[in-house]
Amino acid sequence: MGAHNDFGKTGEQMAVDYLVKDGYSIKRRNYRYLKGEIDIIAQKGEILAIVEVKSRSVDFLQDIGDTITKKKIKLLVRTADHYVVSRDLDVEVRFDLFIILKDKGGFTMEHIENAFYHF
């Protein structure tokens, strides 16, 4: 596995650890449906958070917003809908972004709730 894949997995684990400490229960990781994949599905109360994790090195930093395309949002919405409907859940669904940046000093993290809305 490449170093970038290792960093991605480390980033996802950091996001999971953060969410658990913040009171979320982790329902699924890397949930797939058709061509879509949700990095983390977490729940806190009646809110189901669909969390997209973006791990980047500051050396290769780009505008993170550019990575969340309309196509990506469509895949996330369809995959989240499948998860909710197949389990007959009655929850509010929210789409979050978790950003992890790595530099020589370590990591910085940011959890953005309601980072984007479905169309």
C-alpha cells in the first residue's frame, strides 16, 4: 500500500477518534453502494452524520472545496440514502467534512458540520 493510502487511513482513524470523543457513535466506515463510498457514518442523537475525510500534506495542499464536486455529492447522497432506507432509519442526515492537514509540526484537524448540501 502506498504512503498516501496509509496517510488516508491514518486520517480516517483520527477523524473517528475525534468523533467518538465528541459523543458520536460510529455506525460504519467505508460504506459502499454502487459507485459511492462514505468514509464514516456517525450518529449523535437523532443526527446521522455522513462524513467525508480529506487528509492532505501541506506540501500538496489544494483547495479542499475543489475535491467535493457535484458528482461526489451525488454519489454521497445516493449512498447515504441507501444506508438510511435499507435500515428504515428515522434520522436527520447531515453531510460533514473532516479536514486533516499534515506538516512538519504534526497534524491539524477541522470538523465542518453541514459542509455541503445535497442538490
